[in-house]
Amino acid sequence: MTETTISVPDIHCNHCKMSLEGALGKVAGVKTASVDVPSATISVTFDAPATMDELVAAIEGQGYEVIRG
């Protein structure tokens, strides 16, 4: 099990939260995805076959930019 926190500066509201949690929940291997609106971050717990690239693709697919690093 891998846990990571992803920074997504364009998170502003509950709609952002629902959209991103829904998209990440569809990625095979994702156990939990929790958006924290005030800090503009997403905490994700996942196993294979999910990869960081797939998580980022799911987020970017919703129109959000991921800050790496």
C-alpha cells in the first residue's frame, strides 16, 4: 500500500473535491482519495496496478494542474 499527497493549486470548492475524488476513485488500485480544499491537496492511498502517472492523468483529465516535486 502506498500513500501520497498531491498538490493541486486550482482546488477551490466542494465541486472540485467531488470531481477529483470521483475521478481518482475510478483508477484501478486506488483505495482512498481525499481532497482537502483549504490546503489544495489530495491524499491518495493506492496499490498496484495504480501508478503515480495514472493518478496524475486522472487529475489532469478533470482539467486541473498537478504541482510535482
